[in-house]
Amino acid sequence: MKPNQAVDHSSLYHRATRHFAWPFLVATSSAILASGFLLDREILYFNLSYAWIVAWLLLLEIGVPYRSSWRKTDGQLGPDLGHTILNKGLVQLLIVQLIGLGIVGANDSSTVATLPLPIQIIIGLVVSEIGLYGAHRLAHEWPLLWRCHAVHHSVKKLWLVNTGRFHFIDSLASVLASVPFLLLSGISMDAIVWVSAITAYLGVLTHCNVDMDCGWLNYVFNTPNLHRWHHSDKRDIGNNNYGENLMLWDILFGTFLYKKHCDITDIGITEKMPASFINQLTVPFRWSKVQSSTDLEVIK
């Protein structure tokens, strides 16, 4: 089944977007951040780079959507923003504060920290992915954690706004599972900033509603092509592609799924998920009651 689109697939603009949008946005966002390091303003320029990629994706979701039906409102804008700001945002703020207080920090005098920065970044991505992959897979396979992770998977469409739609327990588990690996890797604080930035860039790209064909990049990075299969409402399909940034561990552990020239149909979950933000926060603690409820407003 082909995605429902109201765009001209044969146009030069569409073909160029499909093949070059992903590398263009990653490269240009990284270039902005690199400028920030040169000016010793990396945090400011990271924010600018993230605003850059979000602005482009907002335009591309209108011009070349993967599925035009996903542009229609699903009634979840409020919960999407609520989870992004109050849950994922607060968890990340906690980590920033711990780093700022010196409680958590990199060892810039380690042997690894003396390596060229690009090599450190690669090491950081590979090592932190161990924790990210493990936490993500566990969230799918352990029923207690799935109750939290299901909040993220309950949406019926993907677009850049629900990139940060995570229950706070889900976000905390992911951070606690990955940060220790990142710190133990021995990379410098500059490399940690780069790894965090790349994670942010790839996160918003994997959830965007933009028609992209990432080709060989699918075998290296987590891309929209792969992540849409991960959001399938069929658990045997969705329980694949756990990688946050890289697909290395999925390939090694047999959870890599890439179907060329084949498009995902329905996404979501088979269980009930409350439609309101507050009820989504509490759903992991009253899961059985919600599943048996007949009068609760749920996402449809």
C-alpha cells in the first residue's frame, strides 16, 4: 500500500527531497553547531541548529509529506507538547544540572579524550547505543515498562511534534541506561555535546512526516524509513529497530527490519490509551483498569 499523498512524486523537487533532505539537514545542522564551538558558544548554536532543522521539517511536512493524512489533527497536540516539555524536557534538564554541578562529568584527561574529536564522537555514539538499545528493547519486552513506553507508541501518525512524546519514567530509564556508558567511554565533554546534538537531530528526523529515501544510510543510522516500521501496530513488526541513533546493535542482535519499496500502513498500539495528558501520565499505574474501562475517552 502506497502512502496517501497529494504531491507529484515525479517532480524534481520531490525526488531531490527524498534523496537529499536527510543528509542535508544533518550536515547543515552539524555545521551550525561546529560554528558554535569555534566561537565558544556551542549551547547557543546548538539551539540555533535545532531551530534550523525543525523549521525545515515544518516546511517539508507541508510540501512533501510521507502521508498526507498524517497532516490532519489527531487531537494529541496538547499531550504531545505536554510530554515533550514536562517530561522529556525535565529529565534532560536534570542531567544538564548534574553536569553543571560537577556531579556528572567527563574525564577530559583520559586517553580516549585525547583522540581526534570525530573518533571520540563515533566511540560515544557506539558505546551509548548499548544502553539506549537495551533500554528500548526492554521497554517493548517487559510489560511493566511497556505501560510507560506505550504512551509514545499510541499515536496514529508520526510528525516532528511527537518526537518528544515520552512518559517521564520512559525518558528517565533511557537516560539512566545510556549516560553511564557515555561517561565510561572516556570521551571529552565536547564529544558528549556532539553525541547529544546528533541524538536530537536524528530523533526529530525519525519522527517527521516527510517522504525520504535514505538508501544505504538505513544500514548505519536510525532513519524515518526504519522508525516507521518500529511504530507499526503489529507487535511482531514493531519489535524491531530499537536503535536510537545507530543500527549496529539491531543488526548484530537480529532486530533490524528494513523493507525496501514497501510502505508502512497503520501505526499505534492494540491496547487502550487515554486521550488526555493527565490520564496518560497515570496510565502505567492503573493499566488494567484502563484496559477494562468502557467509558474512558481513548485515542482512536
